[in-house]
Amino acid sequence: MDYKKYKNSRNLSWEILLREGVCELPVRTSALCKKMGIKLVYGPQEQGSDGYSTILDGSMYVIIRKGLPIERTRFTVAHEMGHILLGHVGTFHLVNREPSGSDNPIESEANVFASRLLAPACVLWECGVTTAEEIAELCDISLQAAQIRAERMEVLQKRGKFLVSPLEQRVYEQFQPFISDYLSR
């Protein structure tokens, strides 16, 4: 994925966290959808799909396959929110499933949005959460999604790339009470 699209997806996740006043982990995706006017429903899926998003009669919908583990459901909801907010709905044919190296750029953009929304790097970093197991537990996401996030966190750690963006600094400030509480446990 080119850096401009990556940055757009990442920044949008931070903007949503800030605008909607999210200040603790795990991010409550169903409450966030409700607050943003996105209807969340269970419905049938194409083979191999966990969810999709659409706009019907001017209303935004995220439709999720029933019976998914809660961690997978939460990531799928965030992924589909990404499609809606990034303007993909109605423009591309989208299928939500486990991430793959062969994903098209649109799916990668939605995955970046979802992972940054559910597991903001600055919060993980300040809480000292680095392993996939720790990320999965704190953010209530699947171990597979947490592994991908842990790999990215390792890259950021090596580069010292935290709190560079003013948006990320604001997310960090907004999460300070949560971080303080987490560190005092």
C-alpha cells in the first residue's frame, strides 16, 4: 500500500477516536457504530466473508456473519466502518475475511483503519504492551490481528516513531487516564 493511503487510513482512525471521545481499550465497536449512526446487523454473507458494509436508503449498514468469535466480530465491524468512512462503499466489491498478503489495496486500507482504531500504537507503547498475546487481551482482538499489530509495533519501536503526529499526540492525551489506570494495576 502506498504511504499516502496508509497515512490517510491511520489518520482517519485517530480522528474517529478523537471525535467520538474514545478514551479506553477495548474500543466498543457496537457503541461506536451506534454513536456514528451506522446500523450494525447480522445477516447472510458470501462464501468466505465475515461481513460487508453498504448504504441503503441513505443509511449506513455493517452486516456481520452471526456466530463469529467476539474478537473477530469486533475487528470485522471496525474493518467495515473503515470501508464506509474511507468512501469505499458503492465503489468497490468488498469482501471481509482474514487478512492476506494478496489483499487488494482497498482491503489493506480498511485493515489499517481497523487495527489503528482498535489498537492505537501510542497507547500500546505507553502501556508497555508489545506481544501479540498482550495486545489481543488488552484490545480484545484475535491473536492473528494482534500478531500483525505486534509486528508493526516492533518496527515503530526500532524507529522510535511514537507521538510524531499532532493527531497521535492528541489521542495519547485523550487516553492518559486509561493509561495511568492500566499502569497502576
